[in-house]
Amino acid sequence: MTITNITAIKNFVITGFPGLPPEYYGYVSALLLLVYLVIVFGNTFVLAVIMWEQTLHKPTYWIFFHLAMTDLAFGTVTLPKIIARYWWNDMVSSFEACFTQMYFVHSLGATHSLILMMMALDRFIAICFPFKYTVLLTNKTVSIACSLCWIITFIHLLGIAAHALSLPYCNLNVIMQCYCDHRSITQLGCGENVAYVTNVAFASAMVTLLVPLTFIIFSYFSIIITVFKMSHREKSHKVLSTCAPQVFITCLFYVPRCSVYLTNTLGFHFSPVARVVTVMMYSLIPASVNPVIYCFKTKDIKMALMKRLNITKVSTAAQADSK
């Protein structure tokens, strides 16, 4: 019997965390809402500070600006639906909505990966070729490069989403995840092309993940070698400290993802609950923590915030004295 390319199902059911007792739904939805608010307010604050503080209009901070946008967008794409699932027991996602969410989830993840590569390039040129930095990396070139990261990725992922959409979905419609992603959707497909579609998407994900990661590792190793060649220890320590926020942000994004892919490749498989929890942690923790790293581990942003705070204090004191 030949399966025709006709999609029979009209919607998907989002299970969230498998096996979670109903009495914990309120606590989970409240926790997820808190995480979402942290992501929204934290990243919006970073965007506003970089936008309005003239001293931060530099290539490095425009890259941070784009990273904050991807974090804000990712949280907005993924969290409202799973919050509604536990708050109002709204488990159903329409076929179109689920595919749209899947498209944005993977597009934003791939864009984030490329912008992390841009961040490594920024530090690589600044430390290894300091005299060429102002020529090679200007606000204009960084803005164009980061915009291309968005445009190219979103165009490329249209093909991956359309490839998954070409599969027939006949019977099963339960997604064992907190949001619609490619793996969760395509494993519900039927027909002889499921394995091919899955393998193409996996190969694309590996390229998107490993090509930027390879360049990032090369960049930071080159930076370490350059720093070790410096004669002044104090200067070398200062140079390394400027890379610390970038390295930490990069590790938050790549280490959990690479660990999951590596364990799957080696034949270790997570239970459904462990997989969902792991995916949610490596998806949402970086978006929640990154604004703190930007503000407290980056000297220029910290100084800009301190300056604004001091101006506010002086203005308040002056108004009090005038009264």
C-alpha cells in the first residue's frame, strides 16, 4: 500500500514534561513564567542600554545587541505556549502553528551560533591583530555581518522546514517536548522519506553547530597563544579578562548541546523526561543568564551603568538640597 502525501492530522498535542503530576502544574507554569520574565526584562534592558548609551556604540557591543535579540526572540517563541499548557491545560497546537514554531526555534538557534562566531572573530582580531581592528571591524561591517547571519539562516531554514512539511502525517500527533522542534515533529511522520528528511536536517544542524564552533575554538586558542607571548603579565591578564564573558557565553550555548549530540552518537539515549529537561535547560538558561554576564562581567557596560547610577544619585541629592 502506498502512502500518499496527504496530511491527515490537523493539530499536535504538546505534552511538556512527561509524567508530571497535575498537582505540580501550577508550580511549573509559575516557574516558567518567571524564567520568561527574566529573559524579557533582562535582554530588553541590555538592548536599551546598548541602544541609548553612546559609549557602547562599538562593534563588540553591537554583537552583544544581536545576541540579546536572539535570546529574547527564542524565549518569546518557546515559552508562552508551554506556560499556557500548564496554566490553562492548553495542550493543542495547530499544524501551522507548530511548524511555524519549529522554524523559528531552529532559525534562532542557528543565528545565535553564527553570532557567537562573530563574537569570537571580534576578540580574535582585537587581540591577535590589534592595529587592524579599527579597519576590519567597524560598526557598519559588524551590523552588516550580523544582519547577514539572520538573513542567510532564516532563508536556509525555510528549506529544512519545507522538507519536513513535505512528509505525510497520518496518525500520531503527540509531541514529547515543551515546544515543537524538528526531531519531535518528523518522528511522527509516516512514509519512506522520514529517515531521509531526518538525516538531511541532522547534517544541516551539525554544519550549523560545528563550523562556527571550529572557528571559535581556533580563535580562542590563537588568543591564548598570543597572550602567552606577551612580555607583561599584567597586560596579558587584562587581555584574557576581556575574553572571559565571551568564553562563558559560548560555553553556555555549546557545551550542553555538544554533550547531548555526543552521547546520542555514542549510543547513549536519554529517557523522555531527561531529554525534555535537558533541552529546556540548555535552551533557556543561557538566555536568562547572558544579560547578567553582559552587565556585570563586561567592563564598559558596567562602567556605563555605574555612571548613569551616579548621575541619578547626584541629581536626586541636588533636588533634595534645593528643597
